[in-house]
Amino acid sequence: MNYRDQARIAFVHLRERKRQTFLTALGVAVGSAMLVTTISVSRGSSSNVIAKVIDTAPHVMISAERVVPLVPDNIVVPIGGRVAMVTKNINLDEQEVIKNYSEVIQSIRPVDELRSISPFVLSKLIARNKTRFTPCVARGIIPHLEADIAGLKKNLIEKNAIEELAATPNGILVGDLLAKKLNVSYRGRIVLVTKKSEEFPVTVVGRFSSGFNAKDEREAYVNLSLAQRMEGIASNSVSGIGLRTAHVERARQTAGQVEALSGYNSESWDETNRNIIEFYNRNALITLVLVGFVFVVAGLGVSSVMTTVILQKVKDIAIMRSMGMLARNISNIFMLEGLMIGILGVLIGSPLGHLICHLVASIRFEASTAGVLKSDRINIIELPDAHLIVIVFGILIAVLSSWSPARKATRYVPVSILRGEVGA
């Protein structure tokens, strides 16, 4: 008996139980559709986070941590054997900075990948507006340089805020959620309080909305000179230097070149935001595994149906075995039934998954500030490989689920069946 004859018998068995076959295939279809949707949503979510990180953060960040320690010239003098000893020269409250940052910038200019360079000073403050106050981080910047680093210009609510910040020595750009917390609007005045309890009145020259809720409710931008005064550091010192590269996918290699030239620790955007990216990727994987168990349930349904069919066909099995049909051929017939159920299931489930993805992508809702990102939609990235994975996995589950019942069918002894010793 060839495979064509076996497939014909398997098809007849399934056709005799149309409702049972359809319901079993529907279980595989639901699993397929849910898995396609889950893969697409997971990819969309991770891609959205990565796009936001790339859009709102420097591609490479130079921190004030030196990887090549500086040795002052006067500590060891080769001639005469004189050694200078310095004691109690450590101030724990002093901020670690990059001194003579202009020299550091000149040292990394030869790197071809660099497109923009922006020094900055970070200052942890309390922002106060009358009776309202909240902690915030002010980033001291040179406005026209920072505008090209982290996509700041296109996130502005007041479009001329960059120019106005540059023209206002005591100006400040605040996140829109921070502005709501302080109940302050454009041209409003707030007070920045440093850790030394020094107060610096500033004028709001604009607001920005990056889409990162944590950034929009805690960060602000001021002029570099103001931040240096608030931190009490020299005018030639900064907390770090942000870099934008020509090719974001090469940021890690560029960071290595910058670190070698500057002597300061340099991190690419994916290293700096590793925790956020890993969090989303881990959640996506967990969700994918949980939804994958829908296929396991569908497989149990296929196994149950095949067991029922075999119990109902024991006399047919006995007759076929008595006529000389090989046990392997009987096993193939029932495994082909599982294959047909799987194919029918994925043929329904794959288009259904595409339809669900389209419907989910079209849904719009009010942007929420409860999560990490502010968004008015669920991001979907549906690629052909998701459907291919689901089709292969769905068919494989159906075939494997029919393997045990098919083996059981070959263990029946024809004489015992014909004598009625095995119930039909």
C-alpha cells in the first residue's frame, strides 16, 4: 500500500466525523492565531523601546570614569629620587568630572563615525513652584549641540525652545509630565534647589515630550554654565560627553575607539540601557512560552480525537491486518490524519492571526503615563517568518500528538479483536 492509498483512507476517516475534525482543527487554529499575534506584539514592543532609546539617548556616552589613570607629574621625579606625598585629598562629596573636556573632544575628533558631540553636566535637584516640589535631574547643555544628539528638537512642544534656551542664561526646558507635576507653563518661573540648599530661580522656556514617562517627569535641560555653577565645578569640567554616530548599529565598536583615544569609560546606547532592553525581551519571551502552551492543549485535543477514532475503528484495523496490511502502514494512516488536522488548523489559524494583528494595530486609545512608554496604540511588527514558525510548529505538534495513538493501533491482535476481546 502506497502513501496515496494511506492518505485516501485517512481522509475518509476524517470526513466521516466532520464536526469532530473541524473542532480539533479549530483548536490548532486558535493556537496558531494567538502565537502569530503574540510574536508580532512582542517584536513591536521591543522594537518600539529600542527605537525610543536610540531616538532620545546619545549613541555613545563618555563618563567621567577613567580607564587609564592619570599620574601627576610631581608625584615621582626620575632625577634626584624625590617623591611627593599627598594626604587627605579625597572629597567624597565632590562630583567626578571630566576636566579640560575640550581636550578630550579634540582627542576623539579623528573617529570617522562621530557626527555630533555634546558635553553635559548632570545635577540632582529639587524643583519647586510655590507649594509644589519634586526631585528632578537637570542636564546642563550647550543647546545647539544637544539638539542633534538625542532628538531633542523634534520632541519640543514649543518649537523655538532651543533658541530661546540659548538666549536665556537662567532658562530651563522641562518634561511635560514634570511641568504638570509643578503646575507650571511656558514662561513660568520655578526654583531649583541644590543639595547644598542653594536656590536658583529659572524661567521655563519650553517643554518636551520624549515618550519615556520616567524621562518626561524627572528630567530638565538648562544651560551648561548654569549647571556648572549649581554643581560648583570649573567652567572647563563636565559630567560626561554625549556622542551621535553615523551608524547606530556600530555604536559599540565606536565606543571602543572613543575609549581608547580619550582614556575615559565609554558606553554604547545598548550597554547604557541594557536593563530596559533585557526587561522587554525577557517579558516577550515569557509571554511567548505561555501562549505556546495553547499549542500543547491543542495537541492533547488531537491525541484525544485520534484515540477515539482508533477505538471506533478497531474492527477495520483487524480486517486490514488480516488482509496482510503491515503495522507500519496502519500507523501511517493515523499519523496522516494528525497531519491533515494540523494542516487544516494552520491554514485557518495563520490568516486569522494576520486579521487579529491588523485589528489590534488599528486600535487607538488615550495615551497613558502609567507604563514606561507613552503610547496611544499597541505596536505590531508582523513578519512572514512568524507565520512560517507557527505553521511548522502547529503541524509538528499535530503529528507528534497522533504518534502515540497510531502506535497503539498497531498493538492490537486481529484475532482478539474479531473474537470481541477488544471493545469497539
